[in-house]
Amino acid sequence: MCGDFARKDGVDFYGNDIPPYPQNAPDYASCCSICRTTTGCNAFTYSKSRQACYPKTRIGNGVAKYDDAITGYNPNVYSDFVRKDGIAFNGNDIPLFPVQVPDYASCGLKCQATPGCNVFTYLKSRQACYPKTHMGNGVAENTDAITGYNHPIAIVFPGAFQQPPRLETNVAYNIQSNVGEWYSTVGQDGFNPNIYYRLTTQWQGDGKSLDIDNDGTNNRPILAATGAYTGQFWKITPIGNGFYRLTTMWQGDGKSLDIVNDGTNNRPILAATGAYTGQFWKITPIVNGYYRLTTQWQGDGKSLDIVNDGTNNRPILATTGAQPGQYWKISAA
């Protein structure tokens, strides 16, 4: 037995040894005791035939199948990464994801072995590992999640410190000094209600943004050519129970994105703000940094989409499916 250390028989994680090594140990349990009393030791490999113990800072650097070896490691520590419990960073995932791994340390090892990975989120209940290039795209509290990040590292935060009308879209911050401030600014719901966002689709790309048609009524959503237009600057405000209100810089907080109650119940409109379930939007992360937008009124079975009619610019609430018009990218404006 080795306390809460995980055991891997026939596996040798080489490297990261803590001097002096090897140390003599009659068995696996004795090697575990050496590790647990060695400062900085979070893993070890034991050679049965040689009765040799190799304390290590962590698993990593390479793995080999070796019948004579037993490796033990702390599943809750990966020393090259800073650990944050209860926090999930959305987006920036490196395909193919998620990867099934048994614990947080194994997720850290997977990130370390993946080119370009500087951050990872591990979901305990699903044993799912999401290697990521960097933080950003939204942060949420999730008791099932553990996030690790490479420290120190410059992270691209998409406008998290911006206040309108500044329009810079990407500012680099050092995670060592800014992550606490950034997290408190963004808040628990993942979107900062004090800045504006741009909404684009995977289908039409970044060149077309969700806008409000300037036609006198000024209430008709449209997918229009991306530009510095206040109708394309959306405020995303949490209203409780996982729902958000969407308003524009142009029309202000008094007009919210809604669904017309006309029997078909599928036409988006910018309507007078009120306690209407068609104005309560659920924003769900899906794949590759995209989100699905649904309403409390119509439920998860109807998603914000773009009509495929040749003009390809008319938003609609359509049956939920794997449609690129339903995959929304949400970026700081």
C-alpha cells in the first residue's frame, strides 16, 4: 500500500529523478515511504530485481513498458503546472479531445507530451482531459473541474481588461501577476458583463457578425459584414440559473435579444427588456471554442442558427443539430 498514490505495474516513467538515486529499498512499499519523506517527491519507480528506488518530482519525460518496474505517483499533483481546483477554462482545445485519463496527473502528462499545450482542464467524473493552447474564451466555476497551467507563461486573454469603447481584441498578460485579477473581473459565469463581445458562426466565419439592421425599426437581427458597428457589440449579462441576457451597445440595456411569440416561435428580435423566457439565453460550450445558444422558453431542442437560403444572413431558432450555423464563436469586441 502507498497511501493515496496510484500504482502502475510494468511501467517505468524515466527522468525527473531526485538525487541521490537509486536508493536501496526491499519492496515497493519501502520505496513509497522514501518518496513520501523526500521533499518534492510526487512519483517514484521501483525496480524489483535490483531493489532500487528512484524518487521523482513527477511522472513525465517518457514512459517505457518494463516488467521489472513498478511506478507510483500522486494522482493529484503535476509539479510543472499550477493547479486550480473548481475552475474550467473554455475553448482553445487541442484536437483530438477529450482524452480519457484516470487522474489529474495523467492529464498533466498528456498536456506535457502534446505540442503547443500550456493549459489543461480535467473533469473528474468523466475522467476527461482537455489539453489547451492557452487560457481565455471564458472561465467558469465547476466543482468537477481541475485546471493546470504552465507557470510562468504569457497568456492571450481576449480583452478581459478592456472597457468600451476600446477595441483591442487581444492583450497579453502574465499569468503570474494577473490571473487573480482577471478571474475576479470576469466572474463566476464566464463572461464579463462590463465589456462587449462579437458573435460569429463557424459556417460564415469571422467576416460576418451578428448585428441589428439599421432600418428604422432597429430590431431585426442579421448576420452582416464584420465592422466597428455598435450593433455588433453585444453585452452578455448573467441573470441567474445559468442564463444570460444579450443586449447591444447600440440599443442599450433596454432592448434584449428575444424570440417572437407568433405561433412559429422561431424568429429572433430585439425587444423591450423584460422577464421573458425568450430573452433568457443559455450559452453552452461545444467543440473547438464554439458555443450553442438556446433559450429557456424553447429549451435545448432549438438553437440559434442562420437560414441556408442563399443570402445566408437571417438568424432563426432551428432544431438543434450538428450544423455549423449553430456553432457560435464569442470573442471580445
